[in-house]
Amino acid sequence: MADTTDDQIPIWCAGEDWCPITATALLIGKKWHPVIIHRLLDNGPLGFNALKAEVDGISSKVLSDSLEDLEQKTLIDREIISEKPFRVQYSLTPRGESLEAVILEMRDWGQTYLVPADDQDSSVA
Amino acid sequence: MADTTDDQIPIWCAGEDWCPITATALLIGKKWHPVIIHRLLDNGPLGFNALKAEVDGISSKVLSDSLEDLEQKTLIDREIISEKPFRVQYSLTPRGESLEAVILEMRDWGQTYLVPADDQDSSVA
DNA sequence: CTGTATCCACAACGATACTG
DNA sequence: CAGTATCGTTGTGGATACAG
């Protein structure tokens, strides 16, 4: 694949007991990671606070931490779009976008089998 | 798929900031959970140590802990198949089996995008 | 606006040992 | 065979405050 930036692909998946399932689980099982990717998938590139608002419930520290982690894994891309009023834009890399199938499958399963019981009076119909 | 008999759904998914993606991520993002489910999917019902061998790398404590968690979430079923030589059998519930699509999607993505040095002859050691 | 700095709480993981 | 008990380490998440 053609890399979009100066970043070379880090082999962050290395391990003795390598298992694609475990590796993927550790990647998207960080509570916020899949949601962040999903929001980016749905709303396109976003700034830090816009993303924070979309995710809803995450703290700055955790979002910052997650973003850094996702960037290291070349799943998202960080671009400075303005220096004066310092503005940043987070977007998905092709690799990040490729997670759509997994995320959607997770969402679908969650909606089907986890049953939001939160408001089952009207929306479940 | 018509399960429809499972009306006693435990609401272990309840939460204020409910999100099917997050909920599913927390469920299968426990490092070993998806692997356990996958092994059960592939090899059918297994005993404790057989499962431990299949997962490979997990400790008794963690497996026991994971199993208990998965059982609580009605994803796996524990059945005592022998009292004298104490034997137990772990199997997937319909709900657990329904995770196959997600697990497979994760595995597929991991194999495609995480690139196990296995395929490329890069012994990362 | 975009984050970092602390600090803390709690859960997860792991190794070892031990029991029925 | 099928776990439990312990203990310690690390990781993850969260609140608040502050900085460039």
C-alpha cells in the first residue's frame, strides 16, 4: 500500500503468541477506539473538541491518549490546518477506514444482542 | 435467526452513555475473550485445560476469570459432564455463536492489515 | 482551540503455588 | 482434571487544572 505520509508502518503487532484476533481485539478493545473511528467514519475529519463532542463522555486526557495511540498505529491522521488559531484535523487513514466492516459488525451485533434496555418503551418497536 | 426464546436478557449492557459499539468493544476487547470464543467456535465444546491449551499463553487464573465473565454474559455455557473424574465442558450459547461474524471480521482484518510477520518471513522475535 | 500535567482508582494480566 | 488463592505489576480511565 502507498503510505500517505512520512510515516513508515511500525510493526506494533509483533509478538510471540501472535494471533490476529487478539491483536485486533487489543486494538479496538480500548473502549473509546472503535467509537472514535466510527465517529470519524460518520462525520469525516474533525477537530479535537468537535471529536470530543461527538464521542461524548470522554475526557481530554483520554481522547488525547487514544488519538496518540491510534496515530501511532497509523489508523488516523493528524493534520494541522491552521497555525494562528491553532487548529487540527483528525481523519482516518486508509487503514483506519478499512476497519469500517469490523466496527459496523460490532455495532450491528451490539444492537441486536445487547439490547439497549435503556429505552425499550418506544424505540425498540 | 429466530431465537426469540431468550427473553431473560441480563442487562449487563445498561449504561448512561450507551453505545452498541462501545458495549461490544468492552465485551470482546478483553484480550482473551474473542480468542476463547473463536476456539470454541472452531473446536466445539472443550474442557478447561483443553481450552487452555487451545488458547495458548493464558494462565489458569485469567482463563477462569474470563470464563466466569463470559458465562455471566451468557455467551458461553458451562456444563459438568462427569462428577467422578470431575469434568466440565464449555460451549457457546446461541448468543456466543452469533459473535462469529464479528470475530471472523476481526480475524480477517487482523490478518490483512496487521500483517503477521509470519507471512512475510520477518522474524521479529 | 488544543492539548498536557498530575493524581488517583480500579480493573486486567500474570506467575506461582496450592486444593478437591 | 478443574480450578482458587495471593500478590504484584501494568494498563486504562477519569477528574481537574493548567498551558501554548
